[in-house]
Amino acid sequence: MYRVKSGDGTPIAYRRSGEGPPVILVGGAFSTAESEAPLARLLAPRFATITYDRRGRGASGDRAPYAVEREVEDLAALLAVAGGDAALYGVASGGALVVEAVAAGLPVSQFAVYEPPYAADAAALAARAELRPRLTELLARGARDAAVELFLSALEVHPETVAAMRRAPLWAELTGLAHTLAYDLQLVGEGRVPARRLAAVRTRAMVVDGGASPSPVRAAARAAAQALPRGRHRTLTGQTNEVAPHVLAPVLEEFFAA
């Protein structure tokens, strides 16, 4: 892996692959550069892809206190590595980070996001408001296992699936990243679709959701796309929040190559 220093001196670890116009992939909760590697490999024949460990994850550093602006600076450093500008793709909270970066004026040629974790209805907003203090309290007292369980339940992961995950080696990786869930919550805030902020973004954009995802998630994706002046919306039939790279890659390739 390579490393670049962000604006506050924090080292950000990244990987590069492929040739062509640059695309930076921004992961969501529990993700690292390795998480986005399958998608990067599929895009590499057409694009120079950069995957990275967001701050506090993997081989990247961290510095307290956390601020969304620091993560935007991380992306600015990676854009410099990419040659000055690039396309961005972000999934879940990574999509929210992409929106923040573009709204902050970073040199982004175009961007796509998959199911950014916004809420478009009162029930979803209420659930988000209930989650944040509970998760913050668990993380404050070091209850990483409970924090991960709570977050997964908020994503509507079945309790039996969570129990199976606890018995698998993957669980240690999830709990090791638990502290970054607080970063994601701060990044998204109350969770409402930031329609006014999106309306000020003039960059070409695409918002994607899965056809098998919960209706509130899809409603939020549509609302975000509609708020973007140059936004388009795509639904991938049969996909959920765990979108299959081989299904997503052709859609991103078509959009970024246009």
C-alpha cells in the first residue's frame, strides 16, 4: 500500500490499480480498501482506480477529535495523488462523504453513490434519532460487541445472521472498526436528505439503489437524485445494500465513460 499525508498530517493508506481516467472508491461502514478491491479489479481495465482505508481504519492513521472536514481533506489528498481531479464512487456512508466532498468544492469530475444513508420519511428519521445516542453511549464505554450488534440491527440484519457472524472470524474485524461507526453517524448527522445542499451541486451525478432494498432506502435514493441538478437515478434489480460488484461495475463504467 501507498500512503499520503492528509491536511492534518494523518497518513492515509491507499492502493492503485488499472489505467485510464482516475476513479476513487469510498467505502461505507466497516469497510477498508480491501472491501472495495473486487469492484476495483472489475473497473481496472478502463479506469485507474484508487481504494483507501478511511481514517481510523486499516493501515490509515487517526487523530482526535474527529471532524467531517478532516475526511474531506483526506479525499483532497487522494485527488492530488490521482492527478488533480477524479471521479468518485461512494457506498452508504461513503456516499455521504462523497457528497460532502463535492459540496465542499473538491475537483471532482463526476460522482456516483450507492444507497447513501439518508432518510426521506418521519419513521426513518425517528429510528435514526434513537440509534445515535444509544450507539454513542455503547462506544463511550467500550462496548464494541454491543455497538456492532446495535448497528447491524438498525440495518435490519436478522438476529440469527448476527449470531452466526459473532461466531465467525469476521466478527473481530467488525469490532475492530466499531469506533468508526461514530464517525459515520457524525458524517450523516440527523440523516435527512440534504436537498438544499444537493441542489447547489452542479457536478454530474448518479444515485443507485437496489431493487430488493427496503422501500425507505430506495425512497431516500430517489429523493437525493431528484435534488441534484444533474442527477440521475438507477435501480439494480434484485440487489440489496450488499450490492454485487459484477452487477454494479458495468453501470459505473457506462456512467463514468460517458
